Amino acid sequence: MKAVRFHEYGAPDVLRYEDVEQPVPGAGQVRIRVAGTSFNGVDGNIRGGFMRGPIPVTLPHTPGLDVAGTVDALGAGVTGFEAGDRVIGFLPMNGTGAAAEYVLAPAGILAAAPTSIPLPDSAALPVVGLTAWQALFDHARLTAGQRVLINGAGGAVGRYAVQLARRAGAHVIATAGPRSGDAVKSAGADEVVDHTTTRVIEAVSEPVDVVLNLAPIDPAELAGLVTLVRSGGVLVNTTVWMPAPADEERGVRGIDLYVRSDAEQLARLVALVDGGELRVDVAERVPLADLPAVHARAAAGTLSGKVVVLPPAA
């Protein structure tokens, strides 16, 4: 089968499109015929060797944490799935990814794929959708009537976060650049701040209950966001190389988010998609052989929107 792998850490040119053996499922695993995977920023960090401590991988390594596809074979002890089932999942970060024609997945991380969108596009949901869900509800405990500031709402996580927060009944203030402002507004933001022309701490006139920071901003700027949070509120930060600040005197908590795979939460997101309450946005669909170019564009800062990666047709 075809796969994209890197045999050493480095720049995007270490990625190779090559032939590898088709994997055989072990106990508790299913083999998936991949319909699509997607690019996430962490893929570039793993490839570059910057995540060797928290996410150790075995070389050569196949990237691709998201998977959407069809169950092809079952390992021993697997129940609840049959060959032909359409599934999605967030694969183990330190395991073999889905930038290939086939991938193995622990059965317990999989959920039924949405039926209302093309199966390959479903690969745009797991990692970023779960990040938004866990940030807002597991950590911030967002409830109706609260005010939330989503800093960096123009990215894939941000657009899901805006939709989920608005659906939860929150007042949503979102920061975005000129290219993504309209999309963020369309996702449901009540207020959109253009961070390229306006300082966020000056644009937010009333305290918020929650700040969700999704942007790799300067530490001083991140610390400034804490001042926007009311006493007893929370700042959730996804840029884990920069610890979340807090204000103990006012009881403002700072939480660093490490997203985890969760099949039950993923199934909830799928239900929202199929119910028309959550939109899956895909900016591009590219063939698997072009994944190195996607990594290169991300490294150059020219990648915009969610990219779904398609393996060769069977």
C-alpha cells in the first residue's frame, strides 16, 4: 500500500511517499481502509522533532491523527463493528497515523461517521472538534448566558468553538484576521475583533467568563487576556509550549489543554453534524502524494483552513 512517512526528523522534505506493507490488526484493533485524513499543526511539530518528549514516535513514522474510512478487517475480541462500517477517530498520537491507504486503530477510539457529509470530509472533525469541545465544556464548563472570548477563532478549532459556544447559549466574542472574519461571523460569533487592526484587550469592554486562547501569541499578550476575565473565571490555553497564566488573587484559573481521544464525545459531535447544528468546513482536498507540500505550506505560514488528505482510490 502507499503511505507518507518520515525516516528522520526535520523539514517537510523528510516526508516520503512510498510503498509499505499493509498492516494486520491485532487484538482489539480494526483495520480501516482510509477515505481521508487531515493535516493538523501538531503533525508538523512531530515531524520537526519538537514533540519527542510528550509524543515519542517510532521511526519511520506515518503522520495523520485524524481518520475517516471503512472498517476492512477485525482483530481478535473486537465487537460492535463489522466490515464495511463507516467510522471516524482520533488515532493515538504516538502510533502510526492515517496518511496511508490502510491504518490500524484501537476499536475503542472509533465512532460512526456522519452520514450527512462525504466520508473523506469527516476527517476534518475528530482532533479539532474534540479540542473545541474539551476546552469549552470539560475545562471551562461553559454554560448558557456566559460571555466567552475565543482568541484565534479563524482556525479550524476556533470555528468549531464558535459554533459550539453559540449553541450552548453563550455570548461569543471572537478574534480573527481579515481572511477569516466573515467565516467566524457566519459560524455564530456575536462580536468579531480584527486582531490585525485592534488590540483585543482594548476591544473587549465588559469582562468575560471564559477566554479560550488558540493563537501562538506573545506571552505578555496572553497574560493581558487574563485581565479580561471576571473574578472566578477561567482561561483555557491550547498553545501548550506557553503555560496558561492565572490570577490567584481574583480566582481566575489558567488551564493548559492537552486534547485526548474520546469516542463518546466524538459521537456527540457527529450527532450535531447530522442534526445540522455543527458545520464541517473543508478548505482543500489534496491527494496523499501531495502531503509533503501541505507540510511545507504550513511551515511557511501560507496554509489556510482545514485540509483533507485523500489516499489513492481503491
